[in-house]
Amino acid sequence: MNRAAALLARPGAWLEAAGEAYLVRVGQDRRRRPLLRLDEAAFAALAREPGLKPRGQGGYVLARPPEPDAPPAARPGVMEGERMVAEADGRLVARRANLGESPIAWLARRRDPQGRPWLTPLQAAAGERLRDDFMRAGTLGRLTMAWDAGPRSRGGRGPGLEPAERARAAKDRIARALDAVGPGLREILERVCGAGSALDATERALGLPRRSGKTVLALALDRLAGHYGL
């Protein structure tokens, strides 16, 4: 019966009585082959659960729309998918990525009991700028990069740069930003802005007391905003 109910849940689907059988159809054209043929026992089972009601033009439809499936448990603002990123050698590759709202944007929308936002606009802007460089570097979602390795360069956002140069320049900007924030605070930025970790998961990973992550993140973002000159 699950199949019959699923077919009847489609837009325009209905059940036609045809002699001793019942036909699941979609639309008004009876010349089209029915989707499914049911016997009297199957019809009776459908009438009990999920329930049927008469259709104005004849036949039957579901008595009530089906309940939507519950979304899978997930971190706030996470929509798993793939994004094309530039590798250090210039190759474009597809990598698993969060295509939904970033953790920083999600936190910026939250408010405390007094109605104040968890993050100020400057803090949120600084965090999203760092996240953008993680994305440009092709390292969004990774925690194992040595940001201070290799030569440093300035700038690196010009349209004339090769993909490998843009990725290298983004990594250099990340290194300078994390150096400016300093040890003890840079780790939370690596996890929230770079790896896309939720705040509670970040607290556990870094051994922070519960509910202290917001305060540590705000301090780190303040230093980051100062580095960016915001």
C-alpha cells in the first residue's frame, strides 16, 4: 500500500473505480495507461489508511496530503554538495562542500535573550571574508593546511592571475590573518570559518567550556576585523 499511497500523493493523481478493480491515474486522459491496478482489498486498506475521499469529477483522492518526511539531523546552515575549487597546481576539482548558509551567517542571525545579535556586523563581515579566502584557496572544510608555509605575496585578487596563483595568494592572506589573530584564537577561526564546524562541535574539539565558544569566537573576530581594517 505504500506504493499506491505514494502514487496518489502525486499532483493530479486519483483513483478510478473500474468494475472490480481500481486504477490509479494522473490527469483526466483515460487513454493513458494507469499507474497501478488495485483490487477490492487494497482499496479498502487505502480507505482506512491514509484515507480516501470522493473526487468532484468522480473517483477518489487521498483524504489528506501525506506528512512530509522529517529532514535529517544536521548542523545549522549545512547543505551538503559539491563545489569546484582550484588546486595549488591550477586544476579545478569538485570537492564536498557546504552549499548552504555558513556558520558565521547562521550565528549572525541568532540573538540573545535581550534581543542582541550574537555577532556584530563587523565581526560577521570579517568572518565571511576569511571564509571566502578559504574557498578561494580550495581548502574550505579542511584543517590540515600549513598556512604559514611557502613565500608570502601581497594582493592576489586580480582577474589576470592564474588559478594556481589565486589559490596561493588566498593561502598567503589566510596565513597573515591567522598570524594577526594569534595562537589561542586562530584555532576557532580555522574550525568555524575554514572547516565550517558548528560552534558546539568546535567547543568540544578545542576543549572549551560549554557555551564559551561564542565569547572566544567574538574575540577572534574582533582581532580579525582589526587586521582587515574594518
